[in-house]
Amino acid sequence: MAWLNTAPKDKDGKSGKTRLENIEENEDFANYPPLTMCGYMIGYLFDAGPAMYGGMGASPLSHSEIAAWQENTATPLNAWECRTLKRLSHAYLVMQQQAEAPDCPEPFMPEPEPATQAEVSAKVQSALKLLMTTRPRK
């Protein structure tokens, strides 16, 4: 999400539109990674933060901020969920900083299509031919 919500900086250090804005402008769809077992934690992250902003810039959610969010929203979290929320906030900010580079690769990629038997066979045969031609002779 941080990668999509960040505007890359140009060579002059100026930011334009976010990647998500560019995708939507081109009437395309954003490629989100699949959410598995703990996808609800992403919802919590964006409801609570994903970060705190102050005079020194952005910082990860603090334990006191998470506790205040829990109390204000009547959302009880166990210790593991609190630690995970804090780590997600930190990871979001790290990716946001990296994503300012225009050549920052997408941190999530769609799952590749499985190779067909013919493709695997061709690659194995190619590797064997290469091995046979580069093998030292006795």
C-alpha cells in the first residue's frame, strides 16, 4: 500500500501524482497482493494510522497511540496483534521512503503462472546441452 500511495520524486526532488493516482487515471486496476489469514490487520493499520505525523515527520505508531486507538474504537487487541500493528506501521514507513525512488520495484508481484511440462522439459534439455558442451574432457 505504501508503494502505491507514494509519489515518486523526479530528478529535481519534486513529487507528482502517486502511483495509485496514475493507475486510476489510466483506468487500470491496482495490483494488490492477496490477503491471507491476518488481512484484518491491514484494516486496523489504516484505521489507526498507518503512521503518526509530527514536527519531525512521520514515525511508526507508538504503543500509546495503539492503546488509544483500541480504547477509542472498542477494538481489543492481544499482545501479538499490538506488536504486529507496530511492525506493520514501521514497514509501511520504510516502504514509503523507498518508494520515493522512481525505479523502486513493486514490492508485491502477481503469482507467476505455473510452467507447462513442455517448458520445463525444454529448459532441462537446454541445461543438459550446456553442461555437455562445457564439461572438461579427459
